[in-house]
Amino acid sequence: MLYFASEEFSGWLGQMRPERLSIGNQFVGQMDRPSTSLNSIRSEMARATSACVVTRSSYGKGMPITNSPNKIIRRFLMKYYIAIDVSKEVLSVFDGKKDLTFKNERGLRALKSYLREKFETFDDVVIIFESTGPYSNYLKDFCATNHIKTCIINPKRSSNFAKAIGNRSKTDKIDAKTLYAFKNLINPSDIKVPEIDKDVEVLSAYLSSYEFIIKVRVSISNHIKALKYNANAPKGLLITLKHELERNKQLEKELLDKITEYIEKNEELKKDYYNLLTIPGIGKISAIALLYLFKNYKDTNRSQITALVGLDPTRKESGTSISGRRKISKNGNGTVRKILYFPTLNAIRYNKKIKTVYERLVENHKHKKLALMAAMRKLVLIAHAVYKNKVEFSIV
């Protein structure tokens, strides 16, 4: 039978009292906490000691008990959490004791040197950070390359958590400490080494660039229309803007050709792409957007893929006074949802399955926009089934 000091543990056995108090002091005032008697301290220490007992039966059948307690702790119990708040230029790091700052650059050499000095291996290290768009890509690639476990948190969750614990100020250091405190709510299944899929990254780059070019084209077009109402607008300016508009239309076409060319070179992508095109209503851009979505979120079920597009229904009710109308959450990928709007209108006319869903809801006196969102959800689920089963679309 082995006994270990309670301060050594921070994994699934739960955090001991000293760590809980140190974290609590960062957010809760001393007057908000009741005084602790001597008997309660003794009983707490007794419970902590009993939780730290490792016997031969609990250690595992066939596993020898060595004379090195540190090896047992590190292999089975210890998790070293490091919280990182990501910004454009720097990474604000909090390791549970002190604040550190590293430059956010490709390779993250400074961060790697720090981790190598602090840990012999990265097996028990867990890095917690928010998914902050392109700024967190360097950190994600770093963890994938060095096989470091991560927990990537949705920024909305961490923001709501900061409000719940009473954080009034917001700085990079405070955000890093907030993420460190969030480790107590992490689901073990969310801790994993990130996977980098090259095809997903390439499709994401093409889609984001395509969306940007469309926004620029629409902005130029609207500006030209506005200038036509200005009697004193120079004709040379209008001619220049029209040339720029034509150049953006040409760039849009070239980008679409490059995406198609990339897909054609990959046999797996090519097969899935053409299977999606067999669905009435789905065109080239919508097929590429759905292909990116399904490749990025593998092994998802029907409800999960619906939520990832932001089409999952939500409602707000409280007693008898509040009874809000149901609506979609819009928490998922907004780009895919926008791209699918016109394909859904097309599918309502030419896809029998989508048309049946839409007409049934309209006949039941549902709002047309609600019926449209239900049709879009049905279209996503059909496309997801086609992708997972690797088959072409069929009415039967």
C-alpha cells in the first residue's frame, strides 16, 4: 500500500484543497467565503489522504507496483494543464503558477523551448485554448506536430464561463487564467491531439477566399449604382470601377476552376464531389461547401451535422410568462448556411423529397421561412447520407 501527498494530484481523482483555494482566490473575494474551523481542516486532510491510497487491487491486475511513486502518478493520474489566450501577435500563457508571454509565430520555437525545459515528455501535457480563427492555427499545428493533447474551446463557452464566475475585467492574462479554471469542466473525451487534414485546410482556404471575392464584387457593384445617382460623379471613376468589377468576376471564375482542378486530382474527393452533384438543387459551390463540412467533421450523426450548420431548433420558455417562438440557433458554420440558401430554393422546385417537406409544412399553415429552413435541413441530411454511404442520390 502506497500513500502520496495530496498536493501531488491534479488529474481525474480531483483537485486537492490547496489548488482549489488558489484558483478561487483569483475570482472570489475573501469575504464571500465562510471561515474554516480546525476540525473541518483535519477532516478535509483525512479525506484527501484516503483518496490518495493506491493498493495492488486498485492499481490493476498483472501490473507490478514499483518503488517509484512518481512514475505511477505521472503515468495514471497527473495532467499538467496549460492555458493559452491567443492573440494576433502574442500567446498569453498561464501554467497554474505564473504568467508567461510568447510570440505567436510559425513553429512557436519559444513555447517549445519552455515546454521542453519544464517537462521530460509531452504525454501528460494538456493545452487549453480558444478557437480564434486564423490566429490559433500556429498553435494547433504546433500541437499536432509535437503530439500534444489539447482542448479547443468555443469562445462563446469561455465568455459565458467568465461571466458566470464574475470576471468584470478582460485582459489577455485574465483570459488565460479563466481558461485554466475552465479545466474543471472539461469532458475527458474533448482532450485529444488535434488532427490536421490537408484537404480540409485547402478547401477552407479556397472557400474563404471565394466568399471574400464575392463580398468585394457586391460592394463594388453597389457603389457603382450609388454613384449613378450623383450627377457630378466623374465618368472616368465609373469606368475604372466597372473595369474592377469585371476583373473580380473573372477572378471569381478562375478561383472556382482552381478548386475544381484540385478536387479532380484527388480520387476520394472527386468521387464524393460528383456524388453530391447528383442531388437535385446542389451545384458546384454548394457541393464544395458541403464536402468541406463533412470532411472537417468526420463521424458525426444527423443531429450533430445539423447543429454544425446552425440549423438546430432552439426555444426560450420560462413558466407562463415567457413563451418564445422556436428558431434556428445560427451557432454553426454561417458560410455553409449562406451558400445553401439559393440551392435550397432550387431544390424546392426540382427535388421531389425537398418539395414534399416544404409543401407539407406550408399546407399545415407554417411560416414559409420556417418551411424553407426545414427544407435546408433536409437537404443537408440527404447530402450527409450520400457522403457517408459513398453513393449517388436516388429518389427510392
